[in-house]
Amino acid sequence: MSAAQAVRPGHYRDQSPLEVAAERGRARFIDVREPYEFTGELGHVPGSELVPLAGLERAARGWSHEHRLVIVCRSGARSGRAAAYLASVGFKDVINLAGGMIGWSEAGLPVER
């Protein structure tokens, strides 16, 4: 297992932007930033859903615990907290985008604004 795929407390894992890009179409992408960030300079991963961190607990109550979730933020810190929370309440396959949208953009991956 690479360092980028290390399992974190709460049983989620960090993955690099290139590894996460391979999950498109197989995972549900949840962006935990604020609306102005989602549509701002860094944009967002195409097809991702905006669920600001403050509303994550409420929103997640209606989600299947079996789906693979990729959690995204600006740099990977907020999404790491969100991923740990989701794993702690029973979500079985949670991935944190290491480096967040900064890393995604630096990798030259597609972005919507």
C-alpha cells in the first residue's frame, strides 16, 4: 500500500489526484467546501456534489453506507475531517482527495467552474 493510500483513523484512505481521477464513474464525489469555493477560482471536479461541511452530518443520513465516496475540499484538510466522520458513522468505502482541488488542478485534471 502506498503512502497516498494509507488507511487513516476512522478507516478512510487518502489517494492522490491521479488515483482519485480513476474513480470517476465508480464513486460519488462529495465536495465539502462552501458554495463560493465550489464555483470559484479552483472550480470543482466535474459531476461532484456540493455538500458544505457544516451540513454533511444531516445530508449523509440519507446516503447508502455501501457506496464508495470521494471527499473533496480545497487542500485536503476539511475533506480529511469529513472522511474521518463518515467512516466513524459506518460508511465502508471513503476516500479523501489528498491535496484537494489544489492538487487536482496542479495535476491538470478536468475542472468545472
